[in-house]
Amino acid sequence: MEDRKLMIIDDDPDTLIILKTVFEYVGFTVIVADDKSKCISELEKGFRGVIIIDINVPYLNGWNTLNDIVSNGYIYGNRLIILSSEKNPDKRIEEFSEYIDDYVIKPFDVEYLLNSVKKSLLSINNLNEVTA
Amino acid sequence: MKKIMVVDDDPENNLSLKAGLEDIDKNFEVFCAESGEQCFQLLSEKKIPDLILLDIMMPEMNGWEVFGKLKNNLEWKKIPVIFLTARSDHIAKNAGNFLGDDYIEKPYELEELKDKINKTLNKLSEM
């Protein structure tokens, strides 16, 4: 069975529990992180999978977290899906575009996000097969 | 008789819902849990309902957590769940419809609730 790992980074407990429930229901192993240190700690422990990150959260500072993930090399083996309440992406997103598979605007449909995560996962698994 | 468990932290609401449902459909037998913990206590005591009406906004263990724990258990995962909640925001409605067998917003009409319960129970008995 393919590895279905997902990390959700958001400082809103309601979004975290809803997404955790939805993705676990369909068979994912889900890690939730409500701050940067938890996220980095999971990546240090070797998390590999799809990362959903909300970038418009003042407390979490999504851009700062995103920068740390990429600049510390934790991005390799992972793919990113951005959650945002902004219809027009901030131009800072261009720096990370090669790692981002989707930009999802809140409020979103869970089925859309689910399909998006599945596509990202497929690209990780295909890459693993090529490099194995 | 069809056994229905109501999981809601409002005891007054539970009492009136139990009375209303048992009055509107003589085939319903309703029992209530005032928390997620109490819901699992009843299930552990083999008080297994045919359907669960689940509130979302509850202290300690909310409706999403209750749902996740139910679906993680081999014995309880088949119990149909209808979310019964005051939440009308997009993400709650969308996720609730995706996860549950139905999603009903408070305030609701008792007749509508009865119809949706029976529809869910009938759908399952046909499977």
C-alpha cells in the first residue's frame, strides 16, 4: 500500500481538526502542526509526504515557516499545497513555485483539497520510483 | 424499534429532541449522551444505536473528534452519523456532508429530521 502521509500546518484549531478528521477518514496518516517548531520537529524526524500550509496566519507566520522548510532542505521528498484567504497570491510565492502543487483559497471544498493532495502524493511516489 | 443516540452537550435540547422524536415516530427509541466521552461509555456498555445524531460544538471532545473515534473502531464505524449542528459556515457544512450520512442545521423542523433519519436508515437497510 502506498504511503499516504500528510502534514497540516495551520494555527486555527477548527481547520486542523476538520482536515485531520477528513484525511484520516480516507486513510491518510495525518500530522497537525499549529506552530513552526512542531512542523520543523516533524520534518527533522523524517516526515515525507504532502504538506498543507496556511500562509495567512499572523501567529504562525506561514511565509517564515515556508522559508525555513525550503532553506533547511526539508522540502526534498515533500510537496506543498498552499492554503490562503487571499485570492491573489502574494508575489513571495514565486520563490517557492517549484515545490508548490496547488494554491487553494479559503473557504474550500474538502473534496477538491482531497483530490489535490492525492495528485501531489502521486507525484512524490512516482519520483520515488524513478529515483529508487 | 430503531435506536437513536443523540450526542449533544445541551441536556434541555436532548430532552426535547427525545420527546419530539419518540412522539413523531413511534418506531424511534431515543437515548442521549451529553458528551463524546459519555457517547463512548454507552457504546462500550453495548448500547449500540442504529443511528447517531451528532452535535459539533461540544467542549472537551467536539463532534469531529467523536466522528473520527467512531470511524476508527471496527465495531462502531458502520453506525450512520447525521451531524445536527448550529454551524452554518462553509467548511463545516462541506466537511460534514462529506463525512456524515447527512448534515442538518439548527434550528430544524422535527418532520424534516424524522424524514432524514428514516431516509438514512432505509438507505442502509437496502445495502
